[in-house]
Amino acid sequence: MCSQASQTRTMSEPILTLSGVSKSFPGVRALHDVSLSLKPGRVTALLGENGAGKSTIVKILTGIYRPDEGEIRVGGEIRHFSSPRDSWAAGIAAIHQETAMFDELTVAENIFMGHMPTGSARLVDWSEMRTKSAELLKRIDAAIPTDFKLKRLSVAQKHLVEIARALSHEARVMIMDEPTAALSANEIDDLFRIVAQLKAEGRAIIFISHKFDEIFRIADDFVCLRDGEKVGEGEIASVTEAQLVRMMVGRPVDQVFPKRDVPIGEVILSVKDLSNATEYADVSFDLRKGEILGLYGLVGAGRTEAMQGLFGITPTTRGVVRLEGRPLAIGAPSDAIAAGISYVPEDRQDQGAILSLGIRENVTLANLFKHVRGLFLSRSSEQAETRRLGRRLAVKAASWEQRLGELSGGNQQKVVIAKWLATRPKVIVLDEPTKGIDVGSKAAVHDFIGELAGEGLAVVLISSELPEVMGLADRIIVMKEGRIVDEFQRGKWSAEQIVGAATGAAKEAA
């Protein structure tokens, strides 16, 4: 039997450490010299803005990415993960906001996917698999029938199945990435009860959340990232919400995003009480000609969903939209386009463009009728429009007929923006317009957004990058859990105030 001293020493030694880990992608440094330690029986909150490097760390720990530099140690031994299977074998499991399992398979099959128990002739022992699954679910007090197909379960129940799956691998490290985003208060209580149980069993847990009340409720330690670097760590009891917000933000933005001085005109778009059944409610704002309105919020805030409702992609349950004082009935994107509203989606490859088509075909796709001559589409008219917008946006390509999928991410984004500018909009919604593009292309898009506003176009800018939205916007609306919670005027805001509103963190006393 181990002595008490040796048990204490074992509990104080980290299960997993990252040392000097760096990771870069073309044009982007995702992580630089990041180190962290995870100890048994403790929850470590991994904090940072969107794009700070949290997802890259998760993907390195789960074997999706390999670090360019640095080392990973598990139980004191250096480990190299070439695939998620290597990470599983090392005892690391991840529970994500959106479960990565199989809806058409049973609970038991999902729990033992990849390592099903076998009997004679190496055939799957279904009885043993169901029995072991029931035992694992019982350990976490989850009353879920093992023969139910996964699609019959709620989001909370699916998270419990993922935890049981991790236990089936005897995982020593569990990563919980925004696990409460779609859970009710009671379901969150149940999840945190299980987290406490996992801590008592000596497992180390990484907890990622934008909700400060949850972080202070469940975490023991914290590691804060900013721009891919670690900027703070320690025990959660030693810091305040305001201090964490400052760590997450901590940078000037005026020099990075030079703001054009543009005259703001009259109200062109008025939105009143825009709502749907589950994702957002009572969204109201006015937008003026030449104005850039920033829409900021964290994961699950409802920003994209509200703007998709405005554009007619998804149905709304109530609300009034007026353009230039006239009420609009928007039942489909075609109605919004006809009225003069355009929407550049966050997912340019799946929602914004057709990668197998050429640049010309993509640019004119949303406005084809303009290029019809008689009964036929005019290639020369399309080419002239593509040339005009392509040159204006400085799209780099071998020709305007080049397949969009052959271009860089930044040039693909420019083509998507060109497509919507071809509709001659009065209002344009840009949803994460610089996501996943290199620094040079970001600067070009930023400059072009200012140019559009200067021409009198009204812009709604959705961005998870706080420096970007603060640098470009004339006014910022903050959303949290589907509702507008605050509004800030340029020159009368601070990064701490904006992040505090988005997270619900207590405001510092004046």
C-alpha cells in the first residue's frame, strides 16, 4: 500500500504537460511557445477570445494537429500523436459542444465504437457491450437505455454518452469544449455534478467556456491565451472576472485598424423585435448610410442566426424590418436581395461560393438576370462585371475563368464579397469576413469595408475578433444568449466593457 506522502506526491504531479508548443499555418501563427500542466483531480479553465489558440491546443491534444515545436508529456513520458487514435490510447478524450458520434447507431455502439468487445471467432459480443455500457452509464447516474439510437437523445444525454465513452477508454484527461452551450440550467447542474465526480476519481479536466459564472463555479485553475500566446495562469480563486477580461483583451486596436472618417447619413434600415422560436429574441436596431455597425458576441450569442433571419435564410416568428422607411416582407433570400440587402456568410466555402465553378460564374451568380441578353446569358457582360469587381478588390488569379477552389482563402473571400456587391446592395451584412485568411488579405478586406462605408453603403459587421470590430465599427451592439445586452458608441467604449457585456462578467466599479 502506498504511503500518504507518495499518494500526495502522485496527486501533485501533472498527468499531462505541454512545453514550448508552437503551431503555424500559412500566414497565421496559431500558437507560440505555449506551456501548461494538468494535474489530477483539478479542472483547468482554458480562456481566451475566439481565435486566441484554444481550438488549436485542443486539436493538438486530440491528435488532429501535430505541433511544429515543443513536446507533449503524458504521465512523464514524451508522446507523439499522429492521429486521434494515438490520443485516445494515451488516455485523452474530448467532449465537444456538438457531439461527434453516430445518430443512427445505439448508445452502446457509440460508447464502444472502435474497441467493441469480442467473443469467440472474434465476433462482437453484443451482450457484453450492452452490459458494460449500462455499467458505465450507471457510474455517472445516467438513466439512458443502451439500445436507444443516439438520435433519440437530447443534447445533454449525448454529452453523458460521450463521457461514458471516455470512461470506457479509462481516459485520464477530459477536454470539455463549450459543453453547456445548449443545456438548460438543470442539465448544467447535472453535468457539473459529474465533473465533480470525475475530479474525485483523479482525472484532469480542461474546461472551455465563455461563461464566467461557470468558470468560477467549476474551475480550480486557469490558463489564458491571447493571440496564440499564454498571457496568464494560476488558481481561479486568485483572480477576479475583471482581471481575466483584461488578460483576454489587453491590446490597443487604433493603430491596427485605421478608421476612416466617413459622414454618417440618415437611417436606411430599421429592425424591430426580430425573433425566432429558439435562437434570438427582440433584436432591434437602426442602421444608417455610411455606418459600420459592429455585432459582437461569443459562442451561442445568436448574432449569425439573427442576421440569417433578416436575410430570409431561416424563418422568423415576429419582427418588423423597414428599408428606407418601407416595411419589407422577407420570406426568402431572393426577397432580401431584391430589396437591396446582401449577406456574406461566415462559411464561404459551403454557403458563400461554389468552388468547382470559375471566378466569373461565382461573381455573377447572385445577379444573373442582369447579364441576360434575349434568351441567352451574355458571357461578355459577365466578364466585364467580374473584371470591374475583381480589379477593385485586387483578386489575384491566373484568369477570371480560374476555378475558385484553386485560389487562396483570402482571394476566395474577395470573390464572395464581389458576388454580393454585384447585386448593388444598399445594406451588406459581413459575417466573419476575415475568418481564416492571411494577414495581407485581412488588411485588404478591412480597407475595402471602410471604402464601402465611404460610398454610403450601410454595413453590419459580425466579428468574433474584438480588435477588428472595435477598429472598424462606428457603433457596437453586444449580444448574449440571443438578446442584445448592450450598445456602445465609438470613443465611449473599452475592450473590458465590451467583453464584460458579452460574458456577463461583473463590471468594475467606476
